[in-house]
Amino acid sequence: MKEISRTGDNQQDQQVLKSVGQFFYGENLDEPAFVSGHGINGFKIDPGQLKGADLKKKVKSARWIADFTPKQTGLYTFITGSNPYTHMFVDGKELKDNEITLTEGEHYSFVIVYFGNPEVEQEDLFQFEVKYTCNKQETQEIAAEDFSIPKKVSFDSLPPGIVPGTEGNEEKLKDTDEDGIYDEWEINGYTVVNHVVYPWPDNTTEEGKKRKSNTKKGIQKICVQSL
């Protein structure tokens, strides 16, 4: 069953894609800004999710992770923008312009990453377009029901040399329990507004409240459930 959300000013029906999106002020996946617990109509941020957010500066890079369960066995090609800054991976294998054979009902780690462009427009990072073909048939929009939040939010399977390392940012990016929320936020506090997690202190909304975690409550509970 498709999960439907009515968010934003237009109140249109939108498909909720269960995934974890991490957004950064730095252009190379550094300086964490916020974490989203789902995408809208694909790997996108609905403007209503960030309504009232007072981000310190423009977001410059992002990465999404989800579990993908195909409905059909076959040869898949995933398609996104033609720019050189977007990279897609299935089980750690880069997919850009590459085909991959996937099996119906199997669970695969799906990652999309954008980094390395100091001139990127923030809105482009909030509106990732991802489509696919199977067995060289017609191009289709990705289906929200084929994706789910992974039990472990980890990017360790990505091949070294393609995505930036964490050198110099180890403490800020550390996520010991692999739940999608950085250790530093869990210790110092965070707030959740419209399924988006921000570090505390924040100026996102008067409705926000300070939370802390004992590393046992993960992004799947915090962002997907209504709070």
C-alpha cells in the first residue's frame, strides 16, 4: 500500500518514500545540517517539511539511503541527472550509466549521493529525480512502495576514492549505532519537526522540543512515526 502525505501549501497527494536523507552545509558531505526520515515523490524534500526552518546557510551536498526490493527480476538501469556530481550505488556498486541484474524480492542497499559542486543550487539537492528501466523496457518513475528504511544506516560499503572520506570530520559524522542520527546530536540534543531532525540548539520552530537519545532510538522510529 502506498503511504500518502498531504504536506506543503498545495496539499496535493504525495507518495512517501521511506528512506534516510542526510544534508550538509559543506560541499563534500561535511558540516551536517539536517536529516530527513522520508522522501516525497522519490528522493525529494517537500517544501512544507522545512517550513519555518532557519538553516545556518545554504545546503551544498546530500546523500540518501534506503532498502530497495524489486518486484521483478531483470536487468536494471537507474537514471538521474547527467551532471558529474550525482552518484548512485546498489550494494556498494556504482550504477551511473551501468546496468545491474537484480532479483525479485531480494533486499538491496540503494544510495544516491551528490557532492563536489560549490555552485550547486540548494533546491536541486532537495529535488533528486530518479527513474529506471527494467529489461530495457520503458523508463519508469521509481515506486515508493519498493523502498524502505534500512535497519542500519551505513555508508561503509561505498567504494573508497569515489565519495569523500571523513578525515577531519570523524566526530561530527560518527554514528555508532548506525541509526541515521549522529552521535554528537544524540548526546547534545536534537529536535524533530515535520519528520526532519535538526541539532540542538535550533531556530526551526517554536514547536520544536529538545530530545536526547541513548543510541537505542533510531531514525526509523523518530522520523517515520508521527510525533
